[in-house]
Amino acid sequence: MKKNLIAALSAFMTVMCAAPINTAAASFSPVETEHRLVGSVNEVNAERVAALVNKYRRDNGLSELKLCSALTRAAAARAEELAVSFSHTRPNGQSFSSIVVDYHIPWSKTAENAAYGQTTPESAVKSWIDSESHRKNLLNPDYNYIGVGLFYSNGVCYWDQIYVQTKEEMAGTRAPRNYGDANNNGVLDGVDASFVLSDYARVSVGKASQMNERQRELADMNSDGIINGVDASAILTAYAKSSIS
């Protein structure tokens, strides 16, 4: 199996009262079940997926999705389950939608996009965009919330998105952080990398940083608490890969 093999699944489901759940048939390859969680770097990457999804929705004239903390925790749990069984059926035999219930998330409609093997947020989102069924989930105007999870196991990244439609206003929601947008102007580009390098040069010679707390949060691409040339390089790489059309 090639390292860069793309394997993705898509499920679309509408629930009305006790309507039956239908998910798309999919084949998958089992993986070893020895796992290890990774830290905040993957949290940054997962959140960037949500930002890229919103960019794609904006480009197609749709409203943006809000990132929901409870839904993100559910997606993170699902990403870990995907390393055990890459399927919309959970290892306990239940549909993926049962995890939305487990996390007490109100919903009238939900869908899941899953993928493994992609090494960057950009490549994960591109794999979904290139798949008709996944793209329908990305561009479904009914959904208003999203959760994204990322789990690393045995050298493989497992990505999960859960979309929800609900009329209830959920707590703990916000717009996804567009990591890499160091100047916080809503656009990730080379200007952000230049801004980071300029600020790093100032700090290196003993001058005060010109970044505010929010800008530092967005610029810290490797989540090490230090803003330097490594972050600028990561921003340039993200910018180069940000064209997903």
C-alpha cells in the first residue's frame, strides 16, 4: 500500500423522528490498533481544516460553519476510532451518528467525512473536495456547525469531520482560527510570513514584539510558544498549499 494512498468515506444522513439511518457503502482497510495521541500541533491542523472548509464554502457562495467545542471533541473521538475501524460504523457497532448523541449535541441532520493518509490539512480537504459525495457534505447549505478531529497512529493521520444542522444555539461555538494568518486580516498569504520574520528580527535584537496576543496565537504554527523563522516557513508552506480549487 503506497504511503500516500487516499482512502475516504462519506456519509449523509437525515433523521426525522425514528427514520432509518442510511450510510454510503464503503470499503476500508484495517490498521494496527496501537495508538498514540499527539498534542496541540494536531489541534492546530484540525482547526485549519475547518478554516479551509469555510473558505471553500465562501468561494461557493455559502455561509460559514461555526466550530463547536463539543462537536470537535466528538470528531476527535471518532478520528481515534477510525484507526481501529475505518468505517462510518463505530467499533461498538453503532452508526457514527451515535457519538453526536453521546456528546449531548442537539441535531436534526448530521454527516461525517473521514479520511486517512493525508499529511496536511490542505491535502485532507482536497481529498474531500475531489470526491463528489464528500464535496456534497462540504457544500450542504443546511449545516451550521462543524467539528474536526485528527488522530495519529503508527505513522498515519486519521481525519474526521462531523457536520450538524440544528436550530438550537449551542454553547462553546466560534469561527475557526485561521492559523497562519499572523496579521489577522482574514487572508493567509506571504505577507503573514514576512510579518512573522520582521517581528522575529525585532525580538532577536531586544526590541519589543509588535504582535498582539491574537496574532501570536495565529502565528505559532508549531504550538511551541515561540514565534520565529520556523513558523514563517510553515506559513509559507501553508500558503503554497492553500489553493484547493
